[in-house]
Amino acid sequence: MIINLARRAHNHNWELDPITRSLLDTDFYKLLMLQFIWKHFPQMQTSFSVSNRSTHMRLGEIVSIDELREQLDQVRRLRYTRSELIWLAGNTFYGRRGIFESAFLDWLEKDFRLSDYELSVRDGQISLVFHGLWTETTMWEIYALSAINELKTRASLKRLSELELDILYARAKTKLWEKMARLRDVDELRVSDFGTRRRHSFLWQEYVVRAMADTLGGKFGGTSNTYLAYKHDLEAIGTNAHELPMALAAAADTDEELKAAQYKLLDLWQQTYYGALLIMLPDTFGTTQFLRDAPDWVADWTGQRADSKDPYVAGDEYIAWLKSRGRDPKSKLFIASDALDVDQIIGLHRHFSGRIRFSAGWGTLLTNDFRNCNPQGEDGFDPVSIVCKLDHADGRPTVKLSDNFRKAMGPREQVERYRRIFGLEGVADVPVIA
């Protein structure tokens, strides 16, 4: 596990250290969703776009657009290798083999391609858009976000001497160790790496994941990064994300169909997957309305992930809802995944202990916490809240309301329409960290 990160950073050559080394270098849920899309929506046309919610950070003036284009083009040249496909076919995921169909894996090998893209700088920000079949665009999300974040990192690294790089990484390693040391003594803890999209760099994420596995042992549930799971024999973690109900809602013709789209998605998902993969993400249009109006069979799903609501509130709400539907919360799983760090992970674990199974999906502040580590005292290594979201499906604009007013996305008139249909109950207004 000994990697001289400072020396590698000092001597960076992008051909030696491409940001994306494999098409598996993505969140596991993207592969699960890709198979779902390939199976149910192979002809849907979509577009995705990158948005920087940390508007004070003018990424278009920090990241070299030429270098970003080289990295994106390099990803488009990648193909799944035979050994990667064999691993996907034969490995056990969530206790089961055969999650990926042989026809899907054949398609990955022979026909999968990434769409083209449009890249420019507008008003100091990166403008990056992907158009094409949904099967061609969906995978760009993680590749694009990890490329932009790492190029931002590399731009800041170039300003440091080799000694300063040593200090930077020594401080970051110390901070990581102190976090792991606090978690190591927490009984029955379960925490996983969810940090690919906003990582400091691939090498740092790999270092962090191996350190977590070595230090936390069974408390470390695995990683959402499929390539690191493949490379280091770890559990691949992930289920689904917001783009699925967003697309189905955009395809709806009436207000009634729009309201029902969030449940239609779950019905299609449970026709495709089962067991531990039945984790709902109810906050696309607001968690409170989702639970209130959900068909009773939704309560039979394995668990819930909270991504934009205060996880204490979201977990308590889920437990109360399960009880009201006659289900035992202790048999269910609650996953928190929004801007977590050590204090909150420990606090949530204690809060839900004995009431529901709890797991933490630790993202940005696991794989990109270099705050106050820069020996030059600047904030160039602070993480930014950058997203790549579905914005059109078959020519219609998509909307994400979220449980946080500040995370709502979509054309203003469509956001207002969705808010009239879904309501505002349980929606808060809090700062977006990452």
C-alpha cells in the first residue's frame, strides 16, 4: 500500500496516470442502472450536463479545457476487458451471482459506446453536455466528474514544491488516520466508500480505500468504485440514483402519470433486481410525499437511502412509516450518504442503534478532505459541489426537487409545476456542502 503520492504528483504524466484507467472506474450503481436502461429504455434519447453548485469557484479558469478534452477522449477509447467482463459475470454481488445478464455483458463487450460531448467555458465555468441514447450518455456522469475534480487537483498540485507536496499528503494522511481511529472503536459500525465522483484523485481514493479496509476490517463494507472492488477483491456497493425517476417523470403525459412515475420506476426495478438491491431513493421529488402516498408493496423493499434530507430526520421518518405500514424497522436498512463526516457517522450510528440497521455511505469528506492541509495556506484543495445530471429525456426537460430547496434542478417553470403536483411537505433549505 506504500505509494509515494507526493512524487507521483510531482512527476504527473497524464499518459502514465490517466484519470480513468478502466470503464469499471465508476460507481457500481451506474452499471446496475445501465443494464436497467438497456433492458427497459434502449431507445430513449437523453442529455446530461455538468453544473457547478459552488459558483464562487470558477472552474473554467482553473481546469485546462484542453487537458479535460484529452481525458474525455481517452475515456471514449476505453473498452471493457475480457477479465473485467468475466468478473462481472462470475463475481458475487450482494450475495448473489448472475446479477448481470449474459446478453447485457455481450452488449458491453461488442456494442457499448460513450456519446460525443460539447465542451466550452462560459462565464468562467465549464460547460459540458452529453447528447445521445440514454445507454450512451448515462455512464459519462462519473467519468466527467472525476476528470474535472482531478484536473482541479492537479492544477493546485503544480503550484507546490516537492517538499510542500510531502507536507500536503502527510497532513492528509494524518487526518485520514485520525478519522479511522475514531471509527475503529465503534461497535457494529458499517461504513462504505462513496467518494469516486468528487475524489482528490484516483491514486488518493485507492490509498484511502485500502487504508480503510486494512484499518477497519469488517466495519468497512466496501466501495462504490467498481474498478477498486475488482482490483482489490472488495465488495462493490450501490443500487440506483435520481436519474431513473427523473426520466420516467419527464415522459409522463398527465399530472397523474407524473405523480405515479416514482412508483412505476420502483415496479420496473423490482422486475429486474431483488433482495439487497431493493433500496429506494425517495427524495427525487420529496421524501415525505413519496412515503405518504406509496403503494403498500413499497414497504416490503429492503431499505432506503437518504441523500438530501437531514439523515436524523429522514431515518426517524422512515422508521415511523415502516411501523405505520406494519413492518419491523429492525429488519430494514437505512443508508445515509449526504456530506457525511466522522462526527455525523458516529452520531447517526448511535441514534439508530437497535432501531434499524444503519450504514454510512461516506463520500467527499472521505476521498477529498484536504481542507487546511495546504502548506501554502490557500484553499485550492477544498472540494467543490459539482454534479452531472440528466436534463432532458426524449426531448422533455427533467426536474429534480430534492428534500433541499437548494438542490432543486430543472427549468424554473417546470420546477414550479412539479412543486404544485408533489407539494413541499418536509422540504428544507440548507447549505449544500458537497
